Amino acid sequence: MESSRREEVELEEEEEEQNSPWRWRPPSDGGRTTVPTTNRFFIHPQNWWYVGWKQFIVIWAVYSSFFTPLEFGFFRGLPEKLFLLDISGQVAFLIDIFLHFFLAYKDPHSHRLVTTHNRIAISYLKSRFLLDLLGCLPLDAIYKACNRKEAVRYLLWIRLSRALRVTEFFEGLEKDIRINYLFTRIIKLFVVELYCTHTAACIFYYLATTLSPAKEGYTWIGSLKMGDYNYSQFRDIDLWTRYITSLYFAIVTMATVGYGDIHAVNNREMIFIIIFISGDMILGAYLLGNMAALIVKGSRTERFRDKMTDLIKYMNKNNLGRQISNEIKDHVRLQYETSYNEAAVLQDIPAAL
């Protein structure tokens, strides 16, 4: 019953693809073109303009991922131009939400392209639609409407879900055999470490600036003296100096160097540093494990890249056509994206069964 039901679903999906408005067909030269068939419209995930739009959104996702902790921690001293830039990014993400309701996707079970509007909408609504929508809310206006209650500003962290787009971008770079795998992994690990220290620096400053002015002298930055420089009136110092000081505190704490010139003063700062150092041990293990994997060269992605490189050399050597070459590469890519195959499952089951 289950197998017959699956066959019916596959036949329905095949019929949908045949009736799709912009169905991909391989022409004689082996490329990919779009052929309009009906008035229904959907977006193919490999459409050239949508691929360009994804790269555009990744840029905004990087900006939003780094700006969100900065907005949370340095909210009371950010220039107005940065907020205008943030509004532009919000508009771009709203457009992206609209496009996702027309974006075809691969079914996780059959690996066939789903083009039905209802199924596309349901799949997106069940996945990350809610997070995307909450991230586009005018949180500054909500904060002012709620009499500037500090708890409302914690909703800013919802926007960190956009960092998943950056993760997906790096995963795509790792699979691209045209780009050096070692270089991509090192850049990814560096971005992870930089982002963690950046976020910690913003939280360190937030812990100091949310106390009343009378108690700011009992904070890590308010009590700081470096040489003849005094940070007792740190709100009057320029934004760049405050951020660099906070980033320096985060880095020396993460590296557990602890020079002693900057340290926690009150209980809130001590509690956060305890949590921060505990998480830093996990981050350090992650970074060291990935560096060891790069040296050993045993990752699944790297084996896929080596196999794809050998295949391309073989196809070029034997002058295979572009169409058959694309089909071979699509098959190998499908094997990589599938967590298991039929042969791997059956080999562990007794022959009698």
C-alpha cells in the first residue's frame, strides 16, 4: 500500500511538472532553458535571476547577523544612518518572503521538484515562515509603543535566524569544486569565531550600559583605566573606541588570556562570563575538530568533491556531451544529498527477510 501510494504521488508530481509554467528542459546544446506551458507561475530554484537574488539576500543576511548584536548592545549610541540601512534590509527580506511562496522545492522523500502552489505554501509555512516574518517586524516602533520596555528589545535576537542563510551559502561553496575546499573551510571557521566574539562584545557593553548612570562606575568599562585614559564617562566616548574596547575584552576572555586590565565587576558580568567561557570550550572543540578534519581529509563533503573532480576529468577526456555530463553530475549530487541508498540499507538485512 505504501509503495503504491508513493508511485501515485510521483505520478502526480510528474504531471504537475509537465503542466508547470516555467518547466526546465535540456536543449540540444545541453544547457537549461525555460519553456512556458501554462499561465501558472513558479520559480525554479536554479533560475539565473533567482540565484542572483539569493546572493543579494546573503549579503543582507551577513549584514543583519552582525548588525543585530550591535543594535542590541549599542542601541543608545548608534548613528541614524545605520537604522536607515537596516530598514532597507527589512524591505529586501519582505520581498524574499513573498518569493518563497512561489519557489519550487525538492521533495525530501522522492527528490522530485514540487511546483504546486498549495504544497509550496504549506511547506514554507511549516518551515521558517514564522521566523522570517517575526524578523521583519518594526521592532523599533514596537519598542517605543511599549514605553521603551527593555524586555521588548530581546525580540531582536529573532533576526539571528537569518544566519542560516549564511550557513547554507558556505555549504554551497564547500560543494563547489571550482573553489578551494581548504580555503572555504578556513574562512568559515574564521567567520564563526569572529561572530562569536562580536556578539559577546556587544553583550558585554549591553551589561554596562543598561545600569543606571549612578552605578556605571561599578561596571567593567566604567571602572576601566588604561594608562592615563579613563572610561568613567564611557557614554561620551566615540562609538568605535567603545566597540574596540568591548571586542578586546571579549577576545582576551575567549582566549582565556585574562591580562587583568579588564575584568568583571558586578554579579551580572560574572554570570555572563561563566556562561561565555563554558560555551567557549565547546566552540574551541568545534574549531579544533574541524581543523583536524581538514588535515586528515576525511570529511564526507571532501570525498564528494574528489569524486566529482575525477568524474569531470573522465568526461572531458572522453569528450562526453554536455547533456549526459549534466545527468551524471546530477546523479552523483543526488547520491551525496541522500542520507542513504537502497543498497546500503539492504546489506544489513538478512537475505531470508
